Amino acid sequence: MSQYFIHQAEAVFGFDRPVSIRLKDGIIADIGDRLVAMDQDIVIDASQCVIYPGFVNTHHHLAQSILKGVPAGLNQGLGEWLASVPYQFWPHITPEHMYAAAKLGLFEQLRSGVTTCADHHYLYHAATTPELEEAVWQAAQDLGVRFVLCRGGATSQGSHKGMQGSAIQPEPLSLALTRMGTTYQQHHDDSPFSMTRLVVAPTSLVHTSPVEDLRTFAEWAKVRGLKRHSHLLEVGFDEQMAQQKFSMSAIDYAAHCDWLGEDVWFAHLVKADEDAIQRLAQTGTSIAHCPTSNCRLGSGLAPVIAMEQAGMKITLGVDGSASSESASMLQELNLAWLIHRSQHGPEATNIEQVIRWGSENGADLLGLKTGKLAQGYAADLVIYSLASPRYAGVHSRLEAPVLCGEPAKIAYSFVNGKLVVKQGDVIGVNKTRLQQEVNEACQDLLARAISS
Ligand code: ZN
């Protein structure tokens, strides 16, 4: 494996002076202001660059990369959008479509500064073939992204509007566990520098599985030391359904199913009230905050300032590209920094805080030794170039990439000590061919959906 010496960046997150960094054997071997290059080092000039820890995206749906801007869903809220966008197309997605979608989604994330992606993959039904999931693992391996597969799925038709309106046959619990067992054997690595992890993640806590199945999933995960994830309280419908179906609040229902704890994080939690925040904080449950998607679907704004004050770990996710067409963590950080100020004033957030949400907190949540620029941590980092008129005149150099938002230019990006982005190009990806493959996948998907 090549050994890199990143020479004197203009600004490095966590340091108040220019430092150099040596990457060796997949980790940050040295970091400091007095390092000198050694003979075996490949030297990278970072003199007009800013270095951040690689971003950890804690909620995504790669399958949706071929469902951007579907006209029927442009002006719909979550419930209707689920039915007219993801659930309408999902049964027709082939492993070839899935591979193209995953490759595109991972490409876009790498291009924005992501090095770890936790993808909530939920395309499982009674007749799913293993190739659909394999396509996702393959794409992650091909692009060199640190990858966490949050294994979704529904074991009942449930109260999910999208599921109810589609021809999808839910996956029986026993089949879900058998298939998940195979994935666990083939892909899960629980080491702190793991490149592939499995998380147990029934799609939507209130809607997609009965109580006894959720408890079984919880137990199955705990026995194997796996983390757990799901959607919760993205909109008020979760609360209504929990009251209607179980005569309790959504947060009580989560507790009732044994789905709160340090090993659990939920996407969205937009409608978490004061009681829910306290319960989540007391149990060590975390959030994947996805402000772009929440804005796009008009769901509201998650109360993450109150959540952080209560002691919750805030992490960031870009969510699927059918409701967040950018797939950019840098945009997510920029928006997270801005939007809470609009509600709570200029001291509500600062840039250092949102960078931590997008890196260290996500890594801690997933139990990975990444997300921090420190000796002994994984060599996952992103080097933004400031050598452009776009950044001329910016006084706060360290903050510039988040402050100015997209488009940003990545000079270099590393995952596990391996170069994955060079001068804005994702290594191993032919952009023209990727574009072609994705367009063909979209056309084929549309034709299949229309003819069904
Ligand atoms: Zn989601």
C-alpha cells in the first residue's frame, strides 16, 4: 500500500496551525507541524488546501439515485411521495439498475467529501434475489467507500401508505432472518477499521413490522453485536398511527418494542416532542438529521439543537436522492449550519459543530475508528482545494468549504489510506460511461414500470 505525506495544508480541522500528515497502512501514522517527508512517501502539496476528516453519511438510500426529481412526487409530502416515487418503481429495479444507482450515489458522495456511507437498503420482498443486495456491496467495493449496509425491509403490509398501494409482497420474518444471516456471514466485519458492516434496519418502525418481529430483530442484532436503525417521526403520521394502532405515543412504542438504546439511531425525528427528546437522550439513542430531504418534502425541521442540549448525539445523512437530489454531505452541512439559525438565532450552530456532526459523531455512532484527524485513526480524509476565485477573499480559511457550500473542489480524498478522489475525479469512474449507464437504467426502469 502506498505511503502518503500530505505537506503543510493551509488549514486542518482540529489544529490551529498548518500541519502535515503521513498516511501509512490505512491509518494516520503521524500528524504535526514538524514532520518531514521520507524517501518512501508520495508527497502531496496541500499548501492551498483545507483538510477535514472524511464525512460519515448516516442515512441514505442508494437505490433512489435513479429516481431523482420524478415529476409525480415533486410537490408531494412524504406519504403521497412514498407511494408515487420509491414504491411505484421499487418492484421493477433489477440488479443492473441497482448497481448503476449505487455507483452514481457513491460517486456523488465521494465528490462531496464522504468517506463512509451507511445506506438504508430496503429493497427486500418475498421474491427478492440476492443479486439486488450484492450489487450495492459491489459498487461500494469498486469505488473504495467504507460501507455500512443498513438492512431494511418489511415483514408485514402494515400501515405504510406506499406498501399498501403496491404489489410488493412483504418478506416473512423467517426469510428476512435467513437472508440477513447470509449477509452477516459474507460481509460483516466488526473491527474498528472495518470497510463493510451490517446493521439491522426494518424500514419504518411504526409501519413495516409487528411488535413481535421488531423484538426478534432487536434480539438478533444484540446477540451479534450489530447496530440498529430505522425511520421514525419523519412526519406526524407516525404519531397518529402509533396512537391509533397501539394506543401509545410513537416513542413509547419504540420503547415497547425494545428499540431505544445506544446501539440505535433513527432517521429524521422531525416530530420528536420534549418527552421524546428526553427519552431518546436518556437511552443514548441517536439521530441521522437530514435537513435537505426534510425541506424538500415539507416535513419540518428536526429539533436537533434541543436534542444536543439534552445529550443526544447528532449525526447527518443526505437521505435518498429521490427526496434530496444533491447527495452532497457538504450541502447537508451548509444547510444544517444555516437552517437552525433561521429558527434560533446566530448562536444556534457553528461550523466546527456541524463538521463534528458530519464526521466524528457519525463514526462514533457506527463504532468506527474514523471521523477524526488524529494519529491512529483510519486514514479517511478529504482535502478541499481553495485555489479558486470562489475562495478568494474568504478570511475564515478552515471554515471556507462549509461556509461557501457547493460547488466545492476536492483535490484529494482518501479512504483507508487509499486515494479515491484526485483533482475532482473519482478514481476508477469514467464519468461519461457512468452517465450513460445511469440514463439507460432510468429508461429501462421506466419502460418496465409502464408495461406492468
Ligand atoms: Zn430515508
